[in-house]
Amino acid sequence: MKSLEDQLSNYAAYHRDARNIRTHFIGIPMIVVAITILLSRPTLDIGGWTLAPALLTALAAGVYYLMLDLALGLLMAVLLLAACLAGAWSAALPTGAWLALGLGGFVLGWVFQFVGHFWEGRKPAFVDDIAGLIIGPLFVVVEALFLLGMLPRLRATIEQRAGKVRHGLAGERLPS
């Protein structure tokens, strides 16, 4: 299994334009929540517990994130739990509303993604490495932590491997 630094550096190489990263702050959470909504039906009651495919998927993703890094894995688990709660709420809605939230969020989230990659001038990371689909949400969380001044060593490692984030309309590098 690739390390946290390897996974994030590989993903970051496809995301060096600041505008692309900003679109990912919107698009990726929308996609994650939308998938969770869509996987919140059907449910199965087992011994008083309601089980949905969304919960099983979140558990599998959470285990993967924990294997990469304990602290980030715990943070991702909390965020995935929040997505599962949104999914459970939406599963109780009428079918039309549930589908509109799930499919609408999924499509709109991908629109944001593809606009960002248009600005980046590069295809999405998952086209070359399917692992990009699970690393994307972690990347967004880590980038948010970087903006808060956290994880400076991880940021330095990623920037050393993938390059600094480009700012400005012409893609020129500005001091960070």
C-alpha cells in the first residue's frame, strides 16, 4: 500500500492550480454526500440496527484512511459519519426528493470538478489511478488543514514532490 505522502503527492500533481483546488472544496464534498445519499437506500434492519450500503462504504473508506494516518483517519471518519447522517435523513424523504438530492448533488459536484480541471489543463487524477476517487476527499481535508496553517511538514513534502500551488489567472507561481 502506498503511504499517505505518496497518495497525496500523486493526487496533488493533478491539482496545482488554486482555482482547481477551490472547485474541489465544493465538488468533492457534494459528490461524497450525494453518493452517501444514494447508498442510504435500501436499508436492512438487523437486531434493531438499521444498515445501509452507505454505512458499509463509509466504514471501508474509514478503515483505509485510518491505515494511511491515524489522526487524519479519525477526522475523515467523523466527516463520513456526518455524510451518513445526511444520507439517513434523505433516505426518509419521498423517493423523488431522495433521488433529486442524490443525483442532483452528484451531477453538480462533477460539474465543479470538471470546471476545475479545465482550469488546471489536466485530466482528473482518477483517470490514471482509480485510487484518486478515495484520495480526493482526503486531499480536500488536508488542503483545508494547510490553509489553517496545520501539517507544515506534510505540505512541504507534497510541494517538494508535486510542486507549489499556482495562483493567478495566468497560472504563474506567486509566493505563498
